[in-house]
Amino acid sequence: MHGPEILIPLIVVPILFIILPWLIFHYVTKWKAQATLTSEDENLLDELHVLARRLDDRMRTIERIIDAENPGWRHLGQDPVEDLLEDRTDRLYETAARTSRPARVRRKS
């Protein structure tokens, strides 16, 4: 081996066994550090969950008022396939009530 032919193994071996593993481990640790939720993120999710529950309660109240005024309003502009779909909102509330977080408990209206 003469001249530049000897440089190829001297460059390739450190790249394969030192630089490439270091680069992989460096970015793996960066990704793992960013994948966790901070306490601010958890608080934001809790606030959004409470807001969603309040909006759901408001929608249920509006639907009850409209049902009292016009009982057949749901079928006026509804797709017939939606009548066949199962309503699972009560199961979601039951599951939320069993969790340990008090913010996720269903409020009675």
C-alpha cells in the first residue's frame, strides 16, 4: 500500500467505530430527552381537558333545550348511517370517573 491507498483505511476505521456510534448515541439521547412531557405540558393538557368537558356539558345543555322545543330536530339534517352508530359517550365518562385525577370526573348538569 502506497500513498493515498493507506489513507482510506485510516479514515474509514475511525469513522465506522468512533464517529458513527457517537453520532447515533448523541441523537438518541437528544430524542429521549425531548420525548418526555414537562409539567407545563401536563398542566396544559389538564386545562384543555377541563375546557373540553365544559364545552361538552354546554353542548348537552343546548341539545336538551332544543330537544324540548323541537323533538325531531336531530333527524332533519342527519345522515341515516349515523343512526346505526353506537353512542359511547357514557362509557367515556365512566372511564374518566374511575381515574385518579379529579379534574376528569364528570360534572352532573
